[in-house]
Amino acid sequence: MTAFVEFNGRTYDTDEEGYLANLSDWSPEIADYMAKLDDCDLGDAHWEVINFLRAYYQKYQIAPAVRVLTKAIGKKLGKDKGNSKYLYQLFPYGPAKQACKYAGLPKPTGCV
Amino acid sequence: MKFGIVINEGPYQHQSSDTAYHFTKAALAAGHTIVRVFYYHDGVNNGNNLATPPQDDRDIVKRWSALSKEHNLDLVVCVAAAQRRGIVDADQAKRSGKHAENLADGFRISGLGQLIETGIEADRLMVFGD
Amino acid sequence: MLHTVNKSPFQKNSFDTSLRLSRKGSDILLIEDAVYAALKDSAIAKTVKQAVTTHSIYVLEPDLMARGLQPARLIKGIQIVGYEGFVELAVKNDKVQSWL
Amino acid sequence: MGAIKKFMYINRTAPYGSIYSLEGLEVALIGAAFDQDVSMAFVDDGVFQLKKGQDTSKSGMKNFSLAYSALGDYDITKLYVEKESLQARGLTVEDLMPLTYEDQDDDYQEKPSIRVVDSEQLADIIAEQDVLLNY
């Protein structure tokens, strides 16, 4: 590993794009801190998505594709939130990449 | 007719890369088009230019590169499979902080979506593997 | 429809599965180690002889030669093709399934 | 991108012993984004992929069997399991994970994705496909 994040006196290995190398290092605090490094303040709306992603990953061992995410968010949190526009407003670098990073999920391999 | 070729095994370990190569050559000779050759699973090792087979054996990696040059073939290595197995182009090496790149001439790394697109575009999809 | 098989029938069940999951009248091409399925007098020759009556069975010549199998040793009715013939079979049939 | 094609992923390998089933599932999940007519077949040792109760905690591998339950979210709702392959391995459909999908055309009713078919039925389904990928 060639990169790391220093937080609360501890060093966390990451890859070049800032994804945690060890998923077990994740905590809400490190998520907040990683977001701050990207000039992003995580509010309740962000956390709804992050918590959803973590629960999805826990259950299925995969990060959902964006259209699966939007559909599922719409079903769980309401139709007004179940669209990619809403998700891109929260995560301007792309919900798959950015939200997965703060949620401590593996980096999407960018297969499509 | 448009063929898509999928290769799921690495060179030397299994004959499937050889069979795919001879099929591809025969299809080109018969005037057909090759939409793409897609390398998946251990097939991504067909794009490893660090391979150095002995002089009295065929050079499978070079053979694909040469065929690609001659016929302008699109040789695509799956990114997810390549990352697992350490097949890396210059861009990937930079982004993942690796010291080396080893993708052979004529190959490019791209997503699995290219496999699905090959299936959509080709009249026949030929799968070679183990 | 063209079915290709590349495993020796003495090692894996791919040839059996290709027969089970193909419609009668389909083409089956034996390549790589599957060419051993074409041998007469083998333990599975009865199955293959039966298959020749329901399917068109082909075998890839370069793979036969590489393995030292002479045409005289093959079950009657199995047709020998080269890579050109392989391509023609793939063109003639509208889809291809590889039983690996 | 033209007409919708029928894609079928034919799974004939058991999980864990090789990577084929895991990387095959990755293709299916990615392929779902292309809006083609997708189905999966589980034949020979491929039926073991759907065995319920897989636990990789002591083998150190990733338990990707959980991801099959997400296939419904990806609109992959036709999972054909060959009856003869199940029987040959001493399994019944009760040994398999209960995979379901929500039918959008039927008020999001939850319906089973697994369809047990015999060899002859599966041969007919295979013959109707356009693109066949094997794992």
C-alpha cells in the first residue's frame, strides 16, 4: 500500500484513491473524517445512504449497482430519494464510488 | 459474419488459448470479422508480456499481439480478473501504486461490460476454456 | 445448434451433458481432449455409436493428429473437420454452446 | 443497441474449488445493466452453487453464496435448475437457497426464482438462447 489516512493518532492503510485497505478498520468516525478530506460534510441524508450500503453489503456481500441502489433507496426511503439525481447531489463524485468509500465497502472495479 | 471470442484459460496450462487462436485465424482467413477477443478468468494471462517461453515453443502472448496488429483486433482483458491476477497496464499501475506494468502490445484492460457488448454485437459468441 | 465439447469423456461428464442437453439433430464437435470420445472399442463406444444416430458428430483433425489417433480408429459416422470446418459449423448453426 | 438478445449463463462448476462460479456470478451482475433477457442454468456440479447454509468462516474464502439472493434486485429472475443433476447428487429443491424476486407486473409479489426443469425442457430452453456463457 502506498497511501494512508492519519486519524486520531492512528494510521489507516488506503489505496491511492483513499479506499480503506482493511474493511474492518471502518468506523463512523473515520467515515466522517474521510469525507471531510474530500470537502464533504456527512449529514443525515448521507448517512441514510451509507447505512443502507453497509446493510446491503452485510446481507449480500456485494455493493449494489447504482440502479439497484436507487430502486432500493426509493422503496425504503421514499420515491423522492430513489433517483440518481438525488444520489448525485449527495455524492457528486458518483454514488457508487464515493458513497462506497465512506461506507467502507470495496472499491467498485468499474466494470461497466 | 461477426464472431466474438472469449478465452477463459491462460496460455500453456490449457489448450483453449491455442484452439481460440487457430479458430480466430481460420475465421479471418474465411473473410469473417472478429468483433473482439475477450480474456476472462486466468485467460487474462494471455496478455502478460513478462512471459518468456523457451525458443522451441510457440510464443502465445506474442502471437496474439501480432494477430491483433495484422488484423486490427480488439484484445480486451477483464479488469476485475486482471486485478486479481496482477495483469497491469500503465494506468492501473499508477492508480494502484504498483511498481510494474506488464500488459502486452495490442491488449487493453476494460470492464466486463465489454464481454456483454461482444455478445450483443457478435453474430456468434465462441467460448474457449476449461 | 452447435455444441462443442473439449473434455475427455473418461475424465469429465461434459460429453454426456452435451448429449443430455442438446436437441436431437444438433451438431456436436469434439475438440481438444474430447477427441478421445470418438475412439471405437472404448468403454463408452456404445453411447457414442448411439449418439451418431441422433446427432451429427464431428471431430477436430489437428487435435486427433496431435494425440496419435488415426481415422481408422474412429467410430463410423463421425466426421473429421479442420479449423476451417470448425468455422463453417459455427456459421451454419445459429448459436454455439461450449461444454467445458 | 438493437434488439434484445437472450443471454444464458450456464453454471456447471461447484463453488470454492475453482473461481469459475464466483467470476461467473460477477458477469451476470454486470450484464444485468445491459437490459438483455437474462437467465441462468445450474447443471452438473453447478447445482452446488445454490446449496443453502454455505459457511466460509473457517476456509477464509468469501461467502459469495449470499449474493445469489441479490439476483432478484438485478432483475435476474429465471434460474433453471436441472432436475437430473439435483437427483444425481442426492439433492432436492429443499437443499437450495430459497431465492425470490419481486414481480413488478404483479404488484411486487414475491415469487420464487428457482425453476426446476428436466433435461428435455432445459435442452429446449438452451436451444432458444442467443448467447451462451459457461462457468
